[in-house]
Amino acid sequence: MITRKNNIFHITTQKLSYIIGIRADKYLENLYFGQKINVQNDYLALAEKTAFPYGYSVVINEKDKDKNITLDNICLEYSFHGTGDYRNLPLLLKMHDNTYSSRFEYDSFKIYEGIYKDSDKTHLPHARDNKNDKAETLEITLKDDFYHLELRLIYTVFSACDVITRRCVLVNHDKETVTIEKMMSLQLDIPKKDYILSTFDGLWARERHQNDKELISGSYMIESLNGTSSNRHNPFILLSTKGTTQEVGECIGVNLVYSGNHKEIVEVSEYGKLRILSGINDTCFSYPVKKEEVFYTPEAVLTFSCDGKNGVSKNMHDFVLNHVIPPQFAYKERPILINNWEATYFNFNQSKIMGLVKEAKHLGMELFVLDDGWFGERNDDTSSLGDWTVNEKKLGCSLRTLVEKVNKQGIEFGIWLEPEMVSENSKLYREHSDWAIAIPGRKTYLGRNQMVLDYTNQKVRDYIVGIIKELLHSANISYVKWDMNRPISDAFSNAGSATPGEFYHKYVLGLYEVMEKLTKEFPEVLFEGCSSGGNRFDLGMLYYMPQIWTSDDTDAQERIQIQSGTSYGYPLSGMGAHVSASPNHQTLRNTSLDTRFQVACFGNLGYELDITKLTTVEKKIIKGQIEFYKQYRALFQYGEFKRVLSDNEHIIWQVTSKDKSKAISLLYRPYAKPNDSADILYAKGLKEDAMYRVHAREVAISIKEFGNLINQISPISIKEEGILQSAVNKVYTLKSEKEEYIVSGSLLMYAGIKLKQRFIGIGHNEDTRVMGDFSSRLYVIEEVKSK
Ligand code: GLA
């Protein structure tokens, strides 16, 4: 709800309050942001008070009653260069007279139902309205009459998920051009507390690892400069007060609906204020706005929870599912796929593909994804990007025929594309070398042997849209993996469609235009975003593509960290999670097939290994995994996710159904430890008084795990790594312990279940939980209804 009383705007959601005051000096003061409060006429209690000016400061409005105001010490809604606020600023405008000072004062406001009314005009992805959680918008207009500029601060409220989005709009009413050097979407000023900042950082194959730092005096900044939101620093950030746990404590979450260069700054000022800024990165950004032109920032997302980090994650997950992803995919169960990339890389033909498809069907999979290498003359990564015509010689038939063959097996067909790229060795580049991003006359640096297409150029965009439409219409394709495998460098448009200062933003706008057109034309096609794994995992992509390939790294131990980090800001159904071969192709680490599966369950399950080469035992295991996943798919993809525990020895994740009658927990142990205490299974968010049956999912224990210890129980001698051990291993595994309890929700949540003893180096029987390195169990928790 948004109310306005005298000079106060009070925005409330289910659990939070955001209060803005129009000050006598006409600047906007943030009076409060946090847990919902009841305010009658006592807003004065929230205002900053000053009687005398601070030493060595700029004082505004000397003549009226606020004469001693130093803006540097006020929590402001949006602040301006040249007004004496010396913190990091959200806005820098270069005026036609080459000055940088701006003074935007309150002018007027509008409150209306629904999202920002000009959302479509922004040509940017944005939060969608939803009849189950109707939005409401506040527009506050500020004016700088000296330069004839208008600045609108837009607040949209999504009450059910405790989210307020923010963005800014600049309108130039002057006859001269103004240049935006910086314009952030969100500024949030609040009094300083002992905040910890969590950011989600990484590189290729190790995306979104959580890093925490204590905020003391000064600024902390994260950013992306490579043209995408990047794997370096995700735009999602989390602030929590010291001592906050996953379940208890104050947390603030901020994200940006944007897929390009972004920047987030958190500053603790010497006057004891905390400032958060989020928006387009101002490096290499210089955007002219001519007479009567309008500039829109992307939308930033702000949430607050007193229920710890899981509370913020829940708000963000609900927001993404109900207000960001295409509504036709919200809560729609995602198919279990088989992707041929790590099974074949570029080396495949029709018979290999059909072998994979037939085995996939047999194992219960639902969608086959033909990855890189099906087009042009692409048999390695040195050629053909841009030539999106099927390589019939390699496939032995047309794409339509291949898709028909796959469909005939009862399997859907998906295809890999990398539409933002061009190989130097391609027909497209030979015909249109000026379509690649390059500075004329200068040797272009390549990344993975390829160049990026100039999406600021309308001709390029139209060509790509045309060719992909044709391709998707040519066969029954129900899924597209949209990849992007190199960063942008030497940003320059040969067509002159963007100046270097406009380039990065216009590239993103161009990309959104292409995706808008394609997803509109093919609303039922499931698009999965990808950028060398999870290099572009953001809300802008999720607006078009309801899921994103989380990381090229499918090693279970690595995935625990990657998926955990990703889960802070994004729902499980947004994450692609595959079971791949062991040793893993990224780390060479060996993990069991069940651990790989049990970690991948917390996302959209897929397989990415050569399933035509599985042993009898592996086939049986995978078949069982898929049956299990299908049974609980809705819970894994759409249940409420909680990070229950994370210490050096255990990780516990949990998904719970809305009515709390069902949950599944993952207990993961990175390392085995001899002579150790029992594991305790804790749950969260269940019904205290309900009774639950808890049982461990059976996993297969390979006899290889016992090495030559197996001879202690085997009637015949089995040589370690010998032919007999290998032969037995292909057809036989030991069964894991059976473990089952009927307990109350309160017991599970507060006492926890002391699980059976692990193998601790002394002996083994059916009551021992064999848990070596990188081991895991799933525990199914189901309410037992009394008759
Ligand atoms: C990227 C993707 C992979 C795969 C390859 C194909 O690295 O992240 O999943 O599609 O490209 O070249």
C-alpha cells in the first residue's frame, strides 16, 4: 500500500515499511526502511535533526528555517553532485555548460495501481504485475528548473513478496543536450548498523561463491565491465546485521533487472549512515539526452526480512516466480533433459545422437538437447558461429527429419544457439565483417576464437531474429539453449549506431529487443540462458528465459557452493543442474552417481554424460533417480528452499511444500572423518504439532569404496582395481542403510534426528552409514495424517 499524508509517503508491504519525507528544502529524506512500523502523526520522530551546521560542510537553504542543513548527513532518497553530499552519488549529469551540478527539488507525485505505466517504453525487462499480488506505483517528480530537467523516482510495490522496486527516469526539457555520466537505479540511505555485506563472486566454472565482509568506514564496490552481468560479481547483494542467521535477523536484499555492466556500491559514511547504490556501471558510460528525450534506468529490486537470510531468499524467489519469469512458465514443471555436450563434444553423428535419445527414453528422460556443433562446418570451436544452417552431412538428414526421429522416440527436441557471436571463419563474417564489434584498423582480440556481433545495429538484430525464427519454425523445437561465450572488448559500432559511451547499454537494449521478439513469437519454447555456464545469471535474462545454466562446472562438491550462492537471490527452478561423468570434466574429481544426482535435484535436473556407455548398475541407478525426481519434481523446483545448515562438515538444504506436509532434505558431507560424532538432521519451517515420517533415500554404495577391505567379508579374494572388482562393480552395489522415523515437526526442527552412525573406520553392517568424501543422503519428510 502507498499512502501520502502531508509531506510523507508511506509505502508498506506485508512486513515492511518504507517512509519518505518531503523536506522544507524540497529534497527527499528517507525517514525509514525496515520492519513494518505503525506510524500515526509522529513522523517527526524519524527525521534527522540539526541545530547548527557541521564543521567544514556545505550548508543549503541558508535563508529558511532549515538553514543549518548539511545534506552530507541526511538519509536522502536520491542525491546530487554540487549539493554538499560527498558520499558516492547516484547521478552525474554533464550540463550543456560543462558543469556537473544538479539540484532536483520535489515537484509533484502520482500514486496508481499496477506497475510503472511507461514500462513498455523503457524497452527493458521489468517486474510484471500479477493478479495474485497486484502492484502499486508511486512516481515522484523532481525538477531542476535551472537546467529544465525532470527526474522521476519510481517505486513499485509487490506486497506479497515484500519487494519494492526502484528506477529513475530523466526527461530533458531544455533545448540543449544533457549527458548522463552516471545514473543509478537505486539509492538507499539508512542509519548504519553492524552490517555484513554478502556478495556472490567468481569466474568461469566457479560462479557465485558467497563472500562476506564486515562493513566499516568507507566504500565497498562490486561491478561488471565485460558487457554482461558477468560471473565476477552477481548484481544480487545481501546485507545482514551481525549475528544474523539463515532464520533470524535483519537482512536487506538488492538486485537489478539488467544483464549488462552493473555496479553496486555500499558506503558507510563518517556521519554514521549507510548508502547502497545499484545500477548501470558508469565506466565507459556517457549517454546524451537531447531535447524532450527520456532516459530510463533499469529496475532495481529491494527487499527486507527479519527472518534471516532465508527470509530474503524467499522474498526474492517468490518475486522471480511471480513477477519476473514469463508467466506461462511460472510453476510449470521443467523437463528432465539429456544434453550431448559432455557426452560427445563436437564429435557426433546421427547414430550417436539417436543412441543417446533411445537410452534417454529408456531411462525416463524427457528432452534431448543438441548442443554445439550441429551447424555450418563446426567441428571444433574455430568456425561457423553465425552460420545457423544445419550441417546435414554431419547429421545425415535435415533438422526437421532429425527432430521427427527424436520425437518419434517420445522425446522432445532442444537446440543450442549462440546468436550474439560470429566466428572469423564463417560465411557471415566473410559477408558482413562490419557486423562484428571491432575498432576499425585495429586488430581485434578474440575470445574462444570468436567475435561479438554488434547488437546495437538494427540490421544485425533483424538478421538474427529472421534466421532464428526460420530455424525454430523449421522443426518441432521445444527448447533453446541461448549461449554467449566471450566477453565484449574494444566496444565500437561500425555502423555508428552507438557512441562508445552508449555502446554497452545499447548492446543490452539490442539483446532485449531480439529476445523480446523471439520469445513473443515462440511463447511455448523453453529458453535456457547460458553464458559459458553462469556468466549472465540475472533477472534481465530470467525475464525472457525462465531458467539459466548455472555453471559449466557440474562437479557435486563445487556445485554445492555454486548452487548455494545462487540460491540466495534466485529460485531453484531458475537453475539448470546436470549429472555429468566422473571423474568430472572440470575438476577431475570422483564423486558417486548418487551424490551428483542428489545435488542436481535442487534445480532443474538434467544429465550430460554418455549414457550409451553406462554399466548395468549405473542404468539402474539413473532410472531410479529419475523416477524419484519425477515423484518430487514440483517440490524440488517450486518448494520453499532453505539453507538449513552449513559448517565445515555438513551442509543441509531443504525444500518444503507450501502446505508444509512434505519436505526433502539434503545432507551433504564434503569429507569423511573417522571416529566422529553422529550427524544430526535438522529441519525448518514444518508444522510443530504434525507427525512426519522421515526416511532416507536408498543410495548405491560401490564396492570400490571399500578398496581391499572388501576381502574382510568376501568369500573369495578380490584384488583392488582388478578385473573381478571391476566386473562386480558393474553389476552389483551394496545397499545403503535403512533409516526411518516417525517424529513430530517440533522434534525435527528443534532437537533434530541423531542419524545412524557413519562408517568411522572400525566396522560395517547394515546400520552403518557409509559416507566417504563428497557423500550425501536425501531424507524424505512426509506428514502422517492421523485417521
Ligand atoms: C559453453 C556452455 C556449454 C556448452 C559449450 C558449447 O561453454 O556453457 O554448456 O554449451 O559452450 O560450446
